[in-house]
Amino acid sequence: MSHKTRALIRALPVRYAEATVDYGVRVPINTELAAIQHAQYVAELAKHVDELIWAEPFDEGPDSVFVEDQAVVASGLAVLARSGHTPRRLERAGIADALRPFVELIPMEAPCTLDGGDVLRVGPHIFVGRSARTNDAGISFLRESFSPLGYQIHRVDGTKGLHLKCVCSKIASGTVMAVEGRLQPDTFQDFVDVVWVPEEESYAANALAVGGHVMMAAGFPTTRRRLLERGLPITEMSLSEIRKGDGALTCMSILLESDAE
Ligand code: CIR
């Protein structure tokens, strides 16, 4: 893999207002505002990577903007996920096409299911949430694919929301933030440093660390303060319409970064 940093993204689909809402409360989505918020996300992301890769739009898939769920990428390898939400399996082909020039692809097959939102990589450690979307076979497949490359796969049980990364995310090299009370305190063992944020700000626990910067949801003062106390440069993003589709910051991109990240 080259040393250029890249992020894969996909346009907001025409049918975004029909996005799956399994965990949030369904409220009408303002698609114009959603498009503005997505454009702001893309513009910010562009400042922190060398190149954006646009996957072909997939308007038939209302959730297709949430590309993260479709692949797990590290060390020049992409495991193409088999979504735990059947209709979302149609999104994968376009993601594979967009990734193909840059990484080797390994497609996950039945009976595996996995959503990339359940996968948190911090350096050589890959934490995988066992959830309604990600099954044991999916976790084993990830282990078999990435262990030979030197990664340690850690299964995380007890994910109650949609995905593991609804309650935690990487904020810097070797550091994650996580929601108090939503994960066992020893989930990350001694492998990574944890910044805990309060339950009432749980939506903000999904932040996107990219190029030494942290993109976070606007309107969460405690989380913001804790990141600033760590000396992390942050940009706050309005995500009201993305949240209504059960999405957050990491969901809308796949980072192809150097392995040290
Ligand atoms: C879904 O239910 O699959 C989408 N509406 C939301 C997916 C969010 N993805 C993510 O957190 N990685």
C-alpha cells in the first residue's frame, strides 16, 4: 500500500429518507439538510487525507452512504463484509469496485455476517462487537484474515445498540473514547488508553480520528472538553439528519491509512 492516505465515501442516496432505523426513533429526515451535512463532512474529511475515493452512488440503497459497514481495511487488505442487515448486501459490489485499485479484497461468505460499524481498530488491535449484525462466524473470518498480518482480534460482547462503535471510537493513536457504563471497564485491557464520556453524550462517542485531527458531533460540551484537555484538535459537525438514519461520523467513510494509525 502506498503512503498516501485516502478515504472512501459515497454520495447520499436519493432514497436516504427511507434509511433503516433499528435503534433510534424514526423521525422524518430533511434530505436537503442531510445533503448539506454530508457535504460538510466530505469537505472536512478532504482536509485531512491526501485523496478522496468516491464509490459509485447507489440510490436504490437508502443506507448506502454508510460505507463503513461494507469493508474492514488494514495493511493493504480489505475484508468485504456480509452485512447483518440483508438488504444492505447489495451495497457491497460498488464498494469492492472502488477499493480494488488500492487493496487486496477478500469477500466474506455465508454464514458470516459482519457490519464494519462493529469493528474498531487501534494499531495492531482489532476489537469486534458481537451484535445483532455481527455473528461469531463473521468474527472468526476477520480473525483468520487479519491474524496472519500481525493483528490481534478481540471479541467484545454485550453490544446493546446497533454497533460497537455507537459507544466507542478511536480518537488518537493508541487512544479510544467510550461511553461510561456501556462497555465493561476492562474491554480494552491494557492495550489502549480510554477517555470515558457520560451516557447523556453517548452519540458523541462516535468520532472520526483522521490525520491527527478529530471530527466530532456538535453539541456535546463534556466530550468536547475531554478531547480538548487531551490536546486534540477537533472540528465539530452538525449531524442531526445523519443521526436520524442511525448514522454517525465513522459510518460515512472507510479510511485507508498507514498501518501505524
Ligand atoms: C443501518 O441501520 O444499517 C443504517 N441505517 C445505519 C448504519 C450506521 N453505520 C455505522 O454505524 N457504521
